[in-house]
Amino acid sequence: MRRIAVLDVGKTNAKLALVDGDTLAEIAVLTRPNRVLPGPPWPHMDLDGHWAFFLDGLRQMQAAQGIDAISVTTHGAAAVLLDGQGGLAAPMLDYEHAIPADPTYDAMRPDFMQTGSPRLPAGLNLGAQLHWLMAQTGLRDRVAHVVTYPQYWGYRLTGVLASDVTSLGCHTDLWEPWGARFSSLVHALGLKGRIAAPRRASEVLGGLSARIAAATGIPAGTPVAVGIHDSNASLYPHLLGRKGPFAVVSTGTWVVCMVVGGAAAALDPARDVLVNVNALGQPVPSARFMGGREYQIIRAGSDAAPDAADRAAVLDQGVMLLPSVQSGCGPFPDRRGGWTIAPASEGQRMAGLAWYLALMTRTCLDLAGAEGEVIVEGPFAANPDYLDMLAALTPGGVSVAASATGTSVGAAMLCLPDARPPQTRLWAPRGSGSDRAALADYAERWRVACQV
């Protein structure tokens, strides 16, 4: 396996990446925005647009480089409903759609201690989406199959139906992580036998169908992996290459902090703490917040880079961004955030924003019981102010993944059982010990302010 094509659908963008199996480098990348289409019947994902984009990209990559295998990774809280002929039974609901609160669902969903799944707003619990959808006129009778989102694309490529444990274990209410089985909710929703059978992410789902081979030029029978939830794709390479306690911070629209071998912690579902299921089928205490979305809101298009004077002013004057920018989720879901003091420059705003994101990350790590080294994946791994603050608060050190996007590399590794895990480098905080002490002092003041 020398060239792995990865279909990578995040909440903000869809991407097709070609990963080199020897170096784990992305040697070709195509992207398109993941825009939500308005109803009727409800806000939904542009599956046809993505499919045309993927087919065209696969055709290009096969012609230019050749493709030996295909893998898929997508955001969570997502599934596709299929009819008896394998077509869409309904458009794929956007998980941010404001599903009305329903005490009937709250009464039927299993307890957090069974599923590790907190009650979340909108459609962030996949079970809540399915409950609402099944109440729509005629839909219950049309639905023959429910497939989790990565496996929908695998089905389009191979014609084989499946779900995967990482997607089922992602705050769906549908899975029991410790028992590795469906929860009682599946029966309560009337979906027993209709949710596609779960498989391990690294298994081969099937071979590329003759029809898709003809459309792309990729040989029929080319292996397609079952696929994986995107945060777990970031975690997967490190599961294979590390021992002892560590945590992976997957950054994107969501910042997801996943803890392996950490301290026993009393997980608080009211603070967006949950239990994910990794690619090996194991429970993983996790906590998260919508950091990428918050970054875009506060950044407001600015590309300013803070200088030493900006950082000093933020420290000395106590310019702080307090949670939450995106309400309803994260460790402070009910807290209304904002600046303690308005930043006097774009540089100050960007420094305060980076430190806020690092402090939120550290809060999530602590809530999930993180110990040892912290590995940062994704866009925030390129933000030195974020890394400096996180390193000042992490005795085990902060490392940065060599790849810009851990999701695509992790998904590609599902097809590469003998691959070496990707390289990481230890982040060397800038400045002196007194600078790091000043950051730690700022962090303590921020924590106190969050309690007010």
C-alpha cells in the first residue's frame, strides 16, 4: 500500500487527501466547504455535492499518482438513513439543527453511567436525531438501514453496509462502551436490526465496486477500510506507538481531548465530558469544546500575529477572554463569556484568544483525568501562543504532530498495519522560566474569574 486516498469530512470542510504510505505525508489535497443546505424538509448535508467532489478528486489522483486503498473519516453525531433500495430515505439532518426538546426522549435514553454519553443540545446525540426523524410523517416505514457517516461513504464506494464502533461510541446514546454492545435505546427507537452491524475501523469493508471503478479509473476490488470518527482518527496512530499515560488533543471545529491511561476521574456529563470508543474498541475518557468555531468567531478574519509588546500588555492589564464564546457546550456550557478588558490591538486580541483556547483545552484535559504527555493535532498545533500556554500548564510536556492534520493520516493508517506511527516533536516553550511563571499566574487568574 503506497498511496491511500482518504475521504475526510469535517463539520467545516470536506477534504480528499492522498497519503504516502511510506512517509505518512499528504502528497495531494483537495477541499470544498461543508455547507449546510436549507430545507425543506430540514437543514441537511450536501451529500450529492460531496459525492461529485470525491469522484472527481479520486479520478484526478488515480490519473496522477495511483491509488492502492481508500479510507474514510468523518465528524460524529451523524448517520444516514437508507431505504430498501439503498437510496436516501431522507436528507441527512445537520446535527446543529435545533431539535425541539422532548421529555419522551429524555425518559427513554439510557443513563450516562451506561453509555458515557451526556445529554447534549440540538442533534449532538445521534439517538435524539433518530428519535425526532422517526416521528416525521412516513419516514419510519421508509427506513431500512441506518449507517454511521463514515460507512455511508464506504457504502457508496463498495455497496457493503456497516457501522463502526468509534462512530457509535461518540455521544450517540446508542452504545455501551464498557460492554461493547448496542444500548437499550436501539430497541426503544424501533431500530433493532436496522442499524448496520458494527465493525472495527481497521477492517476491510469491501472492494471498490465495478461501477465506481469505471467512474474513477481505480481498479475494481481496491480495498476500502471500514472507516473512523475523525477525533479517533487523530488518536489512532498514537495508540499504536505509545505506552503509559498520555492525551491527544484533536483540534478542528471541535477541540476533543482524549485521555489514555490517565487518572480515575469522576466524569461530569454536565461539562461536556464523555466516553469515546477508540479504534481498538476501548473506552476513552474525553472532554471537548467547540474551539475552532470559537477561534473563527473571535478572530473575525484577522491574521495578526502578536508581538512581545502585545503579550506583555495582555499579561499586565489582565486582558482575558472568558468562557463561553459558543454556548451550550464545552466545560462552561451555561456561562456567557466575553472580554474582561477590550484588547487595544489586533495583536492583543489574538494573544488573548490563543491563551483562552489553551486554558479551555487544559480545563478539558483535567476534567477527563489527563496525565503525562499531551500531543496536539490539527490547526492549533501551528499556534505558538496556544502551545506556550498549554506547555506552561502541562508538566508532562506538549508535543506537536508532524502532520498538519492528524485525521487524514490516522485514517490512512487503518490501511497500513505495519506503518510506523507519525513523528512528533516536543514543543520548546519560548522565553524564560519567569515568562512561563507569568503564563501560569495568568492562568490562575483566569480560573478564578471563571468561577465568578
